[in-house]
Amino acid sequence: MTSDVSWIPRGSDPEADMRSIVEHLPAVLYIDSDEPIPNTLYISPNVEKILGYPVAFFEEAGPAWVDLIHPGDLPGVLEAWKVAVTQGAPFDREFRHVRPDGTEVWVHDHAVLIRDADGNRLHWRGVLIDITDRVQAERELASSEARYRALVEGIPVVVYEMGLDDQRRTLYASPHIEALFGYTREEWLDQQDIWAELLHPDDREFELAAHDLLSATGEPWSREYRLIAADGRVVWVRDQAVLLRDQDGRPLTWQGVMVDISAQKQAEEGLRTSNDDLEFRVLARTAQLEEANELMTLEIGERRRVERELRSAEQRFRNLVEDLPAVVYRRQVAASDDDRDHSYASPQIDELLGFTATEWQDERIRLSRLHPHDRDRVVSAWERSRFTGEPFEMQYRYFDKSGRIVQVLDRATMLARNAAGDPFLFQGVLIDLTARLEAERKAAEAEERFRELAELGPMVPYSFVVHHGEQQRVEMRYMGPLMSEVLGLPREAWIEPARWLELMHPDDRDDVMTQTRVNTERGEPWDVDYRMIAADGRIVWLNDRGRCIERDEIGRPVRFQGVLLDVTTRRTAADALAAEHAILHDLVEGMPAVPWTHTVDTDSGWTRYVFMGSQTSELLGYTSEELIAEPYHFPRLVHPDDRNRVERASQISDRTGVWDDEYRVIHRDGSVRWIHGVGRRVTPAGWEPATWHGVTFDVTSRHAPEEPIPAPVEDQAERQG
């Protein structure tokens, strides 16, 4: 130790308690120099548990410790630190550190500038908290939400949510609404009664009446009707929805799926037209043949003309059948009177299942391609129709020629009976339902995943509406059932806003009510923490985040959505940290002596106090900030008669690592005080910079009173100043 720093008192046992507290905190405490890129003046030992590097690394690294910050975050951190240093404002930021093994640690770093009594800048004191688990949880939640949203919004059907008011307002519609009807999702949501307005005039009264009836009864909605698209097209849809209710049974909203079935309706209409044309052709041909029999004497040219017309009509019929977007078929189920095979399948069977029309007329092929789980019921239903002549209608599965499963809707009616009166010929149509059913399945899965996320996820989603009037009223529309587990209370104990406030910690209630009023009046987003009282008396910390998602016609916020997270563990840790800080502060500031920490670099001659208790004001008449700001203050405070002896004792302590001496110092008011200083070097011998912990006691009462001695000229000038 050089002569410039030989007067510094060092270390004591009470500091061990303080160090133990600091080392077991779930956070890193540090002191940095007041520089654009700071040096680490002190950092608590638990930094190694969080960042993977020992304290010595930071003490030796100088400004190079910033290389531990993740390269992607470093520019932002340095810029934020620059702003804090320039303005003297607190530094508060979340960013990543890289541990020695390459893993990333997310931290919350908060530091404040420490000044002396005159406002002079001294250093920065900060705390570093590991928030990796919280950041990862937030990212996983955001990723999961994005995946499920992509599932809902990517399926080729319209998923919607409709309100129960008279206007039947659409509360949500998936992006496919634009592809189906030509209206953007924003247009659909902005116009309150757009669904009712776009109903086909011939369907409007029936569908509105059905909607009102089912809204009252709560039965599922399953309808087929027409809507008018933006370009005037008529779009047939199959609309299936269920009425959602809250846990008290009150209806909330309709949630449903609209599927475009225009092609299916066209196929049905085409089939009806085909049947009509076929009947007309048969009648016409019969009449013409009868006329031919009666007019055998007519010229052969006239007969050929009639035959040409018949062939033309047959060709038109064939074209009509073979152009339908479905498979039209005739199936012979009994012997015909003319011993001919009247079976037929349109060429679309090749597109649907990969078989030619000739192959498909073979009953063995048809039966072999039926899905095993559907075969018995399909065969049984056909046997019943074959025996009774009843229409056949069923939805089932085939394996196409490549082995792919194809979902079909099969509808057939009896076309003719034979002379014995038995049904022998059926005519039907096969419609490919694979795409529609797959879309319905995906929609159901997406809806189930949304439900699981809302009811089983690690969060509690909720929504509420605000009724503006003479007295503003908040109505809770939904809150996830997980809240019952969090609070240990049944739903009826907390679902109403008034009961929610009753369960809130009294110390937080006024702040939350004030925040709620601001949110409902202005519609601003919120992110607050507050406490609730669980059924067993536990304190549960909740993080409450939300935003306004709908305003009324004059801009007032009316509908809100939010999410509640149980952050008891995080807040308990934060409270524990605050309590530990309080205990540490009380220990340090309450002891009847002056604790201190001192660092010395023998090679460079650099020495500095990094901590000194506020008890210096009583002992020496100087504040701790004044003494820390003046690194070499102690030599001038030691009594002139004791300086040589104290200097020799200091040189001995450099070798032994122990300081223990009693001597006189000059108080700011000129009086003489006796002090006893004890300290220990806590770094190994030869370690640079060396760190000493110590404590200094006032032992004046054990010595004879001393007469005041004149202070040096420079000290007098200082006191007068």
C-alpha cells in the first residue's frame, strides 16, 4: 500500500452479515462509475449464478464487460445508458447477456445516479434481475397465439362471431369473407346490419325469423340460404352456428362457420333439370314413336328427320349430364324387362375417384372401394332402397384409385320398376364433400384450440363492456375459468366487478379503481400489478393487461379485452428483494460505527472508497459523500502527532492483510476525536485491485479529553467556505 492510501481504515465482522445478505439475494447489486462506458466498482458475488462470470472478471474487465451483452441488444443498451448519463435520469432496460457456455440470459437492469449533498455526481447504483423465464413464457404465449390465429384465419371458410342485438352485428369475421363475398373484413365489421342487408330478398324474412327464434330457444343454427355478394353474385351458403353462454346460462354470442355451397346447389339444380329433360325426352320419344306407327306410310325422309331430332335431344341431355360438377349415375338393382343393362356413370367419376365409367359400373369395384367403417351401413341402406324403392341418401367415404379418402354425398331416387313391380333402376348423384368436411374439421379443431387456450392455458383471458349513461356501468362478458383455481373461489364469488373489488387487497383498491375509470373513459391500454385475497387468505399478485377493441359511434370506448397472469412468484421475489434491501440498509445505517469498503491498486497507485456509512457525519463532521468524493481525505484528518505511527501501521497491514489501530483525528469543528479502526483485506494477497472491508468506532470516551488544536490553513479555508 502506498503512502497516499496508508491512512484508510479497513474491515470488520459485522460486514459478514451484510455480505451474506447481499450474496443470497436473487438479484445482482452493483456500483458503476459515472462514465459513458462505465467501470464496475462493485458487484455482488451472486453475479456468477446469473451471468456465469465471477466478480473478479468484472473487476478486471474495466469497460470491456459490455462485450457480455448480446450483440443484437448492445447498441440499444449503450444508447439508453448514454441518455441516462447525459440526463442523469434512471437507467431501466431489459436485454440479453451471453453466458460463457453461449446460452442467453434475459435481465432487467435498473440503475440510478448517486449524488452528494451538493448535487455533485458520484456513481451509479443498480440491480440486475434474471427475467429469462418470464420472457420465454411471454414469447411462447405470443407464438402459440399466432399459430392458432393462423389456423382460424387460414381456412377457406368464413368463421364468425355475431351479437344478439337487433342489428345482428358481426363481432368477428375471418379474412375469407372477402374471397367469398367481395367485402373486406373491415367493411363487414363496420356496417352493423350488413348480414341482414345482404340476405337474398326471397330468403330474408325466413332467415331473420329463424335467427330470432333460435336466439330465443338457444338451439343450434344450421341453415342454407342466399347472400348477395359485392359484385351482385348470388352466393349459397351453409351456415352452422352455436349460441355461446356464460357459466350462469346467459346467452353471449353466436359463433359459427359459413361454407360456400353454390356449386352444390348448382349441381342439385342441374340434376333436377336433367330429370325434367329426361322425362320430357322419354315422353317426346314415345309420342313420336306412336305417331310413327300410325303414319307408317309417311316418307322415309320424314322418319329420318325425326330420328335426327331425337339424337340431337339425346346429345343435349348427355352434354348437360356430363358437364355437371358431380357424378350423375343410374344403378340397376334388379333384372330389366328387356334384359339390357341400364347402368350409367358420367365421366366425372374419373375426376372424383380415378376410375373410368365402365369400371365403376362393376359392383365389385364399388364395394371394394368403400371405407371399411362405412361399408355395412351403406350396403344395408342400399338393400332397403332396393327392396322398398325409397330414396337413398347418405354421406360416406370411398378410397379413390390412389388410396386417398374421398368424402361423398350420395343421393338417389327410384327411376323405374320392372314388369314384376320391383324397383330396378335408380338415378342419383355423387357430390365431393372432401374439401368442405375437411374445412369444417379444421374449423372445429381451431375453435377447440382457441377454447383450450382460453380455458386451460397459463393465463386468464377476459372481456367486458362499458355502458355509458348517467351512471357508467361495467358488465363482465367473459373470464376464463382458471381464475377459480388461482383464487380458490367459485365463479360466482368473483365474476361481478363489485365482488372483484371486494376481493382486492385494500391497499391496492383505490389505485385500481382510479386506473379503471381512466381506461373506461379514454380507452387507453393498461398494464398493472395488484393483489387479490384468495379463499385461504393467501395474497395473489395479478398482472392485468388489456386494451379497448371497440368504440361507439361518438368515439367512447365500449368493449375491452384483457388477460390476467398470476405473477405471485415474481412479485414475491421482488418484495423479498426490497425487504432484503431494507434489512441491509438498516444494518449498515443503524450500527454505532462507520462501515466502509475500500479498493486499492498498488501498481497504479489508484485508491478509492466505494462505500462509507452515513455515521461519518457524527464522527467526523463530514458526510460520507464528501469523503468518498475526496479519495485522499484521511491523511489530512489524522492528528499531526499520530501520522508517522499510523503510516507505519498501514505499511505493516499491507503485508499482513489486517488493519487494527487506534489514533486521533480532527473533527470538522476543530475538536480532537479518538477512533479505533479495524479491517480485513478480502481479496488474496497480491490481487489487484485489493478490496478491504472495515469499520471505525469512536473511542474518545476511553481517553482523556483533548484540547482543540488549530486546523491546517487549507482546512480552515474549507470550513469557512
